[in-house]
Amino acid sequence: MSETIQRCGYVAIVGRPNVGKSTLLNHILGQKLSITSRKPQTTRHNLLGILTEPNLQMIFVDTPGIHTNQERAINRVMNRSAASVISDVDVVIFVVDRNQWSEADEYVAKCLSNTSVPVIVVVNKIDMIEDKETLLPHLQFLSKQVNAHDLVPLSALRKTNLEPLLARLKTLMPENPPLFAEDQITDRSERFLCSEIIREKITRQLGAEVPYQVTVEIENFRAEGKITHIDALILVERDGQKKIIIGNGGERIKAIGQKSRVDIENLLACKVMLKTWVKVRSGWSDDERALRSLGYMD
């Protein structure tokens, strides 16, 4: 009697900032793992999302948006982080936004030009294309820009056409036993996921004012009985940014804390006591040593 074939492999999700990579991962997994916002560069770390089915495990790597701006250390680190996974996976998903093609997309395509693994180009947000007749010519255009194994138009947000993408990915997974337990959805700690939730709420609260020189460090994470106590330090680079995050009479920092606590309680499935405060650490985003200590170079 022949043994059932088990398949397990890595899939990198790459693209320029703000094309919907994290939204795609969340909907593939069927739950929120990667933080999202309308702001570019929301994702700053490679994040594993694990999808396990009978005899199949696909390990998705959500990467920071690859971008041409490399003025600051954090931009260079994020680019290196995204580029480092391309050669170590079994399939690459290259996400592009609707029928747009920019210099930044061109840059990502160039980064992928030497890869030997299959590249699937995902044309995301097709629900936002008003004239659907423009889609076919754009797919033909993309096929000339990228040596693509396949092109899949979809809407990650609306979950439109996700199944054909998953079906194609399954055929490309190598024969391997699973690497993670079947109930494991990521390799990241709860501590890390909590810091990302808080950073998401900051990004969403601040709108156009959002300072990209903001990060979150969990200084204390302990469970006492049925309550988890979390102390979170929000780091900024200037006093003006600190004032913006705190808001008038502390209103904004209070709202950030309240919204974060709701999501963290859902994540941890317990009551949470969350304390947040803001501290100025000048120049952290352009200092590789500081970035290493904050977990950006793991």
C-alpha cells in the first residue's frame, strides 16, 4: 500500500509597498496575522503565516514592501529583509496593484529577474478596476515584464479568485513532511504580535500625520491568573512626534491603547491590562545598531 504524499514548501509574498500583500496573507490564512493600513511600509518584518491542510503545509513569508527609497537605514534593512527570502523559497508571489505599473514595480521585477523558482504574478484589487476590458491587455503587458509561471487576477479584500491561486500553489509545493505543528499559524511570539497590533493602531490613528519613525517595544509581558499585563513603549524620534501621538489631553494615546487592547484580547483569548507610554529616541530609524536591538535585523 503506497504512502500518502506529503507536501510542504515556502512561498514568498513580495511587491512594492501598499499593494495588499498583508491583506492577501490574512485572507489566505482565514484570520488576521499581518497588520494592515492604507499607509505604505506598514509591514516592516518578514512574517511567517502557516497554512496546514491534510498532507499539505504552505509557509507564506509576508515581506516588507520593496522600494527604491533607501535613504535611511530602516529602508535599507527592510529591502534586504525582503530580498533575502527570494532565493530561499519554493515559489514567489509578486503582487501588483490593479492595472498600475510603476518604477517601483519595475524595481521589484528586476530583483526577481535572476530567481530560479516559479514566480506567480498576482494582480490585486481587481474589484477597483472600473473598465474590466483593460485587464486582459494589462496581463499581456505583465507577461512581457516578468518571466511569470502564471498570472492570477484577484481581490484579496473581497476574497475573489483566491482558490485558483491556492490550487496553483499546491501543485508547486515540493514533497516534504510538514515543518510546523498543524495548529501553528506563525513562528512569531505573542509578544511580537502584540507590538505589531499597537503599531497598526498608531498608523491608523495618525492618518496623514503618521511619523514613519515610530516603533513599539514590549517591555513587560506577563500573565497573572486570567489577566495578561503588557507594558508597551512607543518610540519616536522627535518631541513633536511624541506630542502628536499623545494628542490633546492624552486623548489619542488613550484611543490607541483602547483599540489595541481589544485586538490583543482577541489574540490572546484573555483579559489584558495594557499600559503604553511614548519616549523619544533620536535617530533610531537610521541607526543599524538601534534597529538590531529593536528586532529589525533578526
